[in-house]
Amino acid sequence: MTAAKPPALGAPAGAWSRRSRRRARGRTIAAIVIAVLFGLPIAYTILSSFKSPSEAAGIPATIWPQTWSVENYLGFNSAGVTIWTFIANSVVVTLMTVVITTVASVLAGYVFAKFPIRFKPALFALFVAVLFVPYQALLLGIFSVVVSLHLNNSLFGLALIYSTFQLPFSVFMMRNSFESVPREIVEAAEMDGCGKITILPRVLLRLVAPGIVTVALFAFLAGWNEFLAALVLLNSTGDFTLPIALVSARQGQLMTIEWGAIQAGVTVTMVPCVVLFMLLQRYYVAGLVSGSVK
């Protein structure tokens, strides 16, 4: 982007402000158009989830439900397991993933940023190098380890897998957040009697809160939406998470696709992520840029 040219000599005094207002209106209109383009599919999905199964699969498609129904949400019931069980499983796995990832990344990021360690750059580079390896390539080996620990078909084992692959990025984020804290604040806290350990909960956690929120949000999205690891690790219907239940509910009688059940599953999966992101957007943006400017 290039800076706007100032008004020519002799131009009216309000020319510059009028031009700025026109450009501001243009940006606002463009933002509204983009928001509508992104919002329409979401609104259509939510409305379609409340249609009857026949109307959801009907051609031509209707936008507004002619008859409001929750039958599509009941389509998740499988082998006596209701949609609430799948939601509860996803909530448990996600909360464990968030807690494990956040606690571990805060401690590791603090150590990498503030403690003198031999070969620290090499260790950190080795730790972050996991980001360059697709976790699908390591899933078979991890599955063997989980089976040897008797954690297969376990929500806790699934949360450990999710946390393992979230930690490299999370530690990278937290190290940058801790390094952005001025050295003078740390020295002042030490002069007031804080030790290397007590300074973390008393002083530093408040200063790196945006980074913590960013890490927790990424961990939430990973635990809530991940499909492949849950498909490999879980083999009991009662332990399925929402993404697995969504795939299981898509097929109806005579190999037909249950479009209404799919729309209901997408709605249940999508709404918590959208609401959480909107609530934490300010912290999320601040956390992404933490450490970028010294």
C-alpha cells in the first residue's frame, strides 16, 4: 500500500478530510461485503439444521425452514448413544487438551526465555522442528506407544496426542511472549523478593495473558475439530467425539446421504468455535504479535 498524496496547493481545506471519509466508507463497504459472503454459508447451515430431513435434502433447496424441526439433531443417535454423549466426549477431550497444552507450554516457554541453559538455541530449534513433520506421518508410531501404555480407546490418551502436537507451536508462542516482557520488570520483581519461580504467577502471567489465550484457543480448536487421531484411537461408539459422530451420521437408509444430519452436526461443531473466537478475538490478535516488536 502507498501513502495517499496530500491535496494540491490551492485545494479547499476540507478536500483531504472528504477524501479520507470516502476511502473510509469504501473500506467499510468492502468489509461488510466480505462479512456477508462469509456469513451466508454459516447462516444457511444453521437454518438447514432445523429443517425436516426431507426438506433438507429437497431440490430445489429452500433457505428458510418451512417446518422447524430438531429431528436432524436426533439423527446423531447411534447404537443407543445420543448426541449429548458425543458433545460431552468432545468437551472432556478439549478441556484436557487445553489444560495440558497451556500449562506445559507456559512452563517451557518461561524456561526457554528466562533461564540460562546450555545449548538452548539448538534445543529450541529441535523442539520446534516437530512443526515441519506432518503428524499423520507419526500417528502410527504414536498409536503403538499409546497401546503399550494401555491408553487406547481412552479420552485421556487422545488428549495426550492432541497436546503433543500442539506443544511445539505453543512453546514457540509462549517463548516469544515471555521475551517481550522488559528485563527491567523482571529485575524489579527480583529486587522486591520474588524468586525465579514465584515471579511467574505473581508478575509474568498477567503480562503474557494474550499469549496464553492464543495458545489455549489453538488447543481448543485442535481438540474440538480433530478427526484422524480420534478415528484411529477410538473404537467404542460411546467414546466417539463429534467429528467421528458426524461422519457416522451422514449415511442414511439405502446408502443415502443425510444432509440434514450433516448440517446439524456442522452447526453443533461450529458454533462453540465461532462464539469462543469472537469473545477472545482481542487477546488472540495481541498474542499473535507479542514479541514481534522489541
